[in-house]
Amino acid sequence: MTESIGKKKETIAHGPSTLSAADLRRIEVQFVSATKQVRELSDFIRIVLSLSPFGVCIFQNGRLIFTNRAFSDMVGFGAGELRGKNPESLVLEEDLDHLRKGILSMLRDQAESSLMFRVVTKDETVKWILGSFAMISMNSQQAVMGNFVDLTEGKVMQMAYSDPLTGLPNRKLLSDRLEQAVLSARRRKASLAVLFIDLDGFKSVNDTYGHDIGDRLLIEIAARLREVVRRENDTIARIGGDEFLILLTDVAESGHVDIVIGHLFEKFRTPVFLEEPALSIPVRFSVGVSFYPDHGESAEALVAAADRAMYAVKKTPGKNSVFFCRD
């Protein structure tokens, strides 16, 4: 009986079976060794991420648990200030809905894609950021890792999101800003307007004077359009060969739109003058206007509605006019 009791002391209950103390110690040694290897691998990964030229952050349960030096430099906060911070607090409020939906889509579909959004740095500077996100395991729990490129400085932003001829935002950047403006307007129950501009008779300029003159004319037209669209949150973009689009945010009534259209036609009341060779070229255009939410509740629907309104102008004698969407 004593011997039996002694044997029982040497065993530990483990579910339906038992493990000897020796077995338990052996498993414990193996576990400690495996944990050490995982920790060493984790430390190695952290070193690699710390040296990355791209901004990297890892967040878990809505809190930042790791940021590298490049990310700190990007947002202006030190690693200590960032640890435990809600990453959404760094994002411009207007871009939050767009970012949340994009991240969920990436994680759900495991898609290799990126999102463009804006962050607010420690000194309250707004920066455009290009980011991609992936689900990882951290401390035996799921976490999200983000990789980021600062688009505010350098040529990356200009090459990817600007029209190379005129320097205006291109279709990709316009589409992104319009989607964000729609989300913001929906959340705040605000309105916005889209003006679709198509130059009248531009093909005849290329046919008569050549594409070099046509390009120079487009550059001058873009310069005048910049003077028409002055508010910081409004956008003028070149979306095609002779097509431009103006996004006007926070238009409670059509009054602001009427003012912009008035400035638009006033700017082109006089012809565009080019030198070498000396040419005076009158510029005429057709404009279609759509409003959110009256004519569409998505970026695509608003552009399509403004496009239809513009073509209604094209069908009228003389063109060079504006048509408000009536859909």
C-alpha cells in the first residue's frame, strides 16, 4: 500500500491519462526551448522591421504594440508615445470610413492591394500615406501589421497621382478624393457637386496646329482652371485628353456652384495666347453638373450623371454652356 501511494505521488493527472514527473519535466524543457526559439525569431523579425525604410506598425486589440523608426519619423511621435495608442487617432477623420472598409476588405480577401489616406502628425501636418495591411500572429494572438509609404514628399506622389502634362491630379487621385468626399458627406449629411468639363473642338486644334501646340494649350488651360478652384477641399483634375473634372465639397446650395461656374467662364472669356509661334486660341467647353445625393450616392454615379449632363450641352447649338443634371 505504501509503495502504491508512493507511485501515486510520482504521477500527475492529465485528462484521461497520466504523465510521470519525468515526462512533465521533459516536456517543460522542450516547451522552454521552443519558446526561446520563438522569442529569438520574434526578436530577429523586430530587428528586420526596425531597419526597414518603410513605415511599419503592428496593432492588436485596437492598440499599437510595435512601430519602427521610419513610422515614428512619418508621424512625428516617438516609439514610447505611440505604444498603446489607438492607430485610428493618427488618421484624418474624413478618411476613417474609407480606411476601415479598405482594411477589412484586405484582411477578409487576403488581397495584395494598398490604400491611400491621410494622417495627422504630431505637429498637426496632414500627410498622404500609402498603406497595405496583413493579419499576423503576435504572442499567440491575431494582430494586424501595416506597411506605409509617405507620399507627401518626393516624386512618388507626383508620378502616381498627377497628370504628367499639366501637373493636375489625375483620374486615380480624383477618384480617391471623390470617394472620400462622398463618405464624408454621407456621414455629415452634407452635399457636394461634380462638374464635368469637356473642351469643345479640341481635336481641330491638334489637327490644325499639331499635338505639341495642343499640349501647350492644355497646360495653359490647366493653369487657368487652378485659379478657378481655390478652396483647399475642392479638386480640379484632368481625367482624359480634353476632359477635366471639378469636385466641390460642402455645397449647401447651388450658390457656390454658380459662383465657380461664373469664374470658370470669366477666366476663358479671353483667348489663350501662345508664343513661338504666336497664336491666339479661343477656348470653349461644355459643362455638366451633378449633386450628391440628388443625382447619385456613389462616386461612379455622380461622375456618370455629370457626364450625361455634359453631353446634353454637346447636343445644343453653339455648345460652350452648362447643364445641371435633372435625373
